[in-house]
Amino acid sequence: MAVVNRTPDSFYDRGSTFGFDAAVRAVDTAVSRGADIVDIGGVRAGYGPAVDAVEEARRTVGLIEEVRRRHPTVVVSVDTWRAEVADLCARAGADLINDTWAGADPDLARVAADHGAGLVCSHTGGLAPRTDPHRPEYTDVVADVVDTVCRLAERAVDLGVAPERILVDPTHDFGKNTYHSLELTRRLRELTDTGWPVLVAVSNKDFIGETLDAPVGERLAGTLAVLAVSAWQGARVFRVHDAAAARDALDRVGVLAGR
């Protein structure tokens, strides 16, 4: 899953794909380098200027239409927590709704069901959208993640989302400190053992940088290491900034694992 953010303030690319043409080029490049899914976002995850639903839709809907036209076989995902934006994006051709804020909008799952779209069920420890964690605490972070994402997945099925179109995401760094994200990585098997396909979104994240004392631009090796550990434990989808490097590393893990 390749990340393409139409945001001027992304923590990683600093707005390099904010422009429409730049975003289209980034999608074309990601697909040519091995991405199976393209995840399009219109709002920075963390703190920053307010972006209302109208502006978020303006940034995402047209791009989704163009990606759908250019790459009819690629799975198109939209990274949004808002049901109204997800509805417009699904009408434009999005196949998957990547809800990184753990059902903050309870109508989002209904939108996925209405359009026959997929849904990512995530864990944020109760944080509201665009809120950074502050001294989060868990008795057992892995148990909390498993309980939350499975509950959200079951609710989505009850609302009509097809079970085979659901992914669960432990959501590293959202509502978690570095220790929590490392613990999730080491014990990811407990989540993959639930039977729900697991998405990991760890690319260049802060827990990698803090652990390895690496600034954002020097986290590729750490990212690939976490992807490999996650793949070995059964993760199925990998949200990344560098599709080519991830594809190469994950294909090698598959060979080593006999898959």
C-alpha cells in the first residue's frame, strides 16, 4: 500500500505531493514500482491547520477519479475518518476506506457497507482525530489493540461490510509511545492469530526514529526491518512511502519463509 498524501504539511514528504499533478505522478511511480494499493489522504494525521470536510474532499475526490481512470486494476484506498468524505470518495471509485481513527465517526462503517467497499479498523487508545498521544498507559497494549480492532471489525460486519473486505491495523504510534509500538511489533502474531488480515503502517514513524536515533530521512532501514518482522508474523498489507524498497524486502521475506 503506497502512501500518496495531498497535504501541504505531511511529516514525511513536506508537501511534495500536495499538487494534483505531483500526486498523479507519485501514484504512477508507486504502481510501476510494485504497489498493489494506493492510499490517498487529504489531512495530516497530527496537529496542524484545520481542514474541513469540503477541503478534504477537494483534495481527494478528483485524484481518486484520475487514479481510477489511469489504473483500473489497482486498489484505491482513501485515508479518512469522515463518513461524508468517504461517501464521496467511494462514489469516485475508492475501493477501501482506511479509517486510522478507530471509528471516530460511527457512520463510516455504514458508508463502506453501502458502497461494498473495504474498511480498515484501527486502534488509537481513545484519541480523537488529529490528536497526538500524551503519556498513554495500558495494562497490556497488545490485548487492548486486539480487543478494540476485533470489536470494530465485528461491528462493521453487523452493519453489512463483507468480512473478506476488512483489515485490522494496530496503528503504531497513534495513542501509543515508542515502547507500545515496539511491543506491538514484537507480539504482532497475537493480532494475526485473530484471523483478521492485518495491515501495518509503520513507514518512517517516530517509534523507529526514536529507537534507532534516526531523523525522518534516515529511517528506511528501520522501516524495512519492522516490515520484515511483521511479515514473518503474518501481516498481510504494508502501508509505505517507498513501494519499491518495501516490495523487494517483502518478496525476500516470502522466499525465506517458503511462501
